[in-house]
Amino acid sequence: MKKAVATVYCCFLSSVLAFAQDTGPTKVSDQAFVTFAAQNDMNEAHLGELAADHASSQAVKDFAQMLDNDHKKDYQQLSTFGRKAGLDVPTSLDASHLKLIAPLEKLKGPAFDRRFIHEIVAGHETATAAYDKESRDGTNPELKAYAKDTVQLLEKHKDEAKLLLKSAK
């Protein structure tokens, strides 16, 4: 089971990293970015809500509440810009994200805390790269500006998660 989860997770990260990489003259479309960003926001908010019941550390719970709030707010901004640009904004998590969440739903206490924080760090590293790429290569000026502004928030989340990771050791 662990091997299957690890395989799914690796496949997901590989596809997300492929999205985040520059592919030469072909630029990532704004639609692909909006889809990625919406999935990311919904996933992070869901994980934040999950931590309210599953985390043991108050610091993790507080961090998770901040994630939930920030990513719900970010999703609303993304939705506004995406719809204004005539793009489709996903409204529910896709199968690959649901598969990533499933193992965390089975954990509680310190085991949840450690896994949760690792997931947040990895997810924010990937998201930061994707948002940075959109801020440089996107075609819609509002989406580019949104992506540039959001990179700072993602970096803040990642840095705080790394601090939590250090204190959990």
C-alpha cells in the first residue's frame, strides 16, 4: 500500500514538475495554470481543514488554519481573474489530488503532523515554481500579476512549514 501511494505521489509530482519547467518556445497556457492553481488552492484548503481534526500539535493546527484561510482567499482571487479571462476554473478536486489526500485521512496525531508538513513543503515548492513561471510566461497581464503576488504567499507558507518541520524533529 505504501509503495502504491508513493508511486502515485511520484507520478503526480513528476507531472506537476513537468508543468513548472520551461519547455522552450512552447509556453504554458494560462488555462493550464488556472487549472493547476485552482487544484492547488483547493488541495491546500482541504488539507488545512483535515489538520483541524487530525493534527496533535497546536502549532500545526494554527498553521493549517492559516493555510485554509489563505488558500480559500487565493482561490477566490484566481476564480475572479480566471473567469474574467474567459477560462474555466475547476470547482472540485481531481482524482489525483484525492488520491494524495487519502493516506493523510488515515493518520492522526504526530504521524499526521509529520506527513502533513512534508506534503505542505513539497507542494509549496512545486507551486512556487509554477506560479513563478506563470508570472514570467503567462499571456494574460492580470493572471501574471496575480501569480507574481501569490509567489510571496507561497514562499511564506513554505518557510513556515520548514520551521515546523525543524521543531518537530
